[in-house]
Amino acid sequence: MTTAKKILFIISSSETAFWLSEVTHPYWHMIERGVEVDFASPEGGKVIYDPYSDPYFEHSVEREDIVSKGFLSDKALVAKFETTLKLKEVDLDSYDAVHVAGGRGATFDLYPNKDVAKILEHFWKKDKIVAAICHGAVALGNIPEQIRGRRTTGYTLEADLALQKMFGASFEIPYYPQKVLEEVSIYSRLGNDDPYVIRDGKLLTGQNQQSASEYSIVLLSMLTGGSPVSSA
């Protein structure tokens, strides 16, 4: 009997929040194919999603996100956001991959972070999948030597500056993913809202929330060792 694959999702504990689709889309793609998923955060317990990522919020920028709508309609799933594992207490050997979700909160507590560094180092040394999307890609700055010279993407500096201009001086972003990644890796990007995913060996990165589904499909393919695409 084949043992089910298992993946650890790292989500920010910061009150500045994580981005909903960067959890719900990967979650859906994983569990649909029998992959087990656990949520963990630096502090453990409750995590908060950005209201602008909530498809039911009046000013949401993700109003058509039916995956997140489905997730939020299930009370048992929503309850998972109240009981995330604490990063320090996670048994890393029981997982086949790690996924770091984004949202502005990631720039507050996922980098620099010794616990996140330890986790990413563990997966890297075990030749397991290390994946991060959007602002979550800033977490890769915790393992600079491992990603040095690798191809990466993540939320663009241009988009971050546009957000800060829109929301004003109080909209803090302590670390810009693009700047952190450019220091050690070969960073590239498309338009601010264009889906863009880069795979470099066992390293996977997605540029933004618009990449959530494409990123998830590639992650699932990497995890299961198969691809749904056949080319002539």
C-alpha cells in the first residue's frame, strides 16, 4: 500500500494577515488528489486572512474566487485557521514538501525567522520540495546559500510600492520579496497581475496570488512525480 504524500503549509501569524487564495487553492489541489495537508505558523493557533482576499468582502479583489468561497463555506475547514501547529513543534520528517503562503504578513514574521530557516534547511537537505508564493517567497531569504544562483520569482517591488502609495504611509512592508530574492537568486517576473511560476529543480516559486492555481498544479505534479500533460 502506498503511503499518502504529506505537505506542510507555513502561514504567517502576523495580524497583517495572509492571502486566502494562496492557502485555499493549494489546499484544494492537494486534498483532491489524496495529499495530506497540515497548517503551521510561527506562533501556532489562530491565523488571520487579509479581508481583501475574502471573496465575500465588499472591497475584495478576489470576488470571483470560488475556491476560497467553497473553503469558507465549510466550518471544519475554517476551523483549521484557529488551530495551526506551532512551527517549533512540527515533526518535519513526516512531510514530503513545504509550501509557504504569502500575504503581507509574511514580510513581518516569516523573514528573518530562525524557525522558518531551520524548516526550509531541513527540506532542502533532505532533497524535498521547497515552495513559496507571492510575499511568502521572502521566506527563502532565510536560506540564501541554498537559493544562490537559482531561478526565482515573487511579489514585485513595483506592485508593493503601488500598494503603499494606495494605502498610505501606514501600509508597512518591512522586507520586499523582490529585493530579498535579487540579492542571492536570479529573480524574474511578468506583469504585476500576470500568473507566473518558476520551477528550478525541487524549488518552486509563484509571483503573485493570480498564480495560485498554476502554482498548485505544478506543486502537485512535483509532489506526485507525474504530470497531467502529454506532449506529442
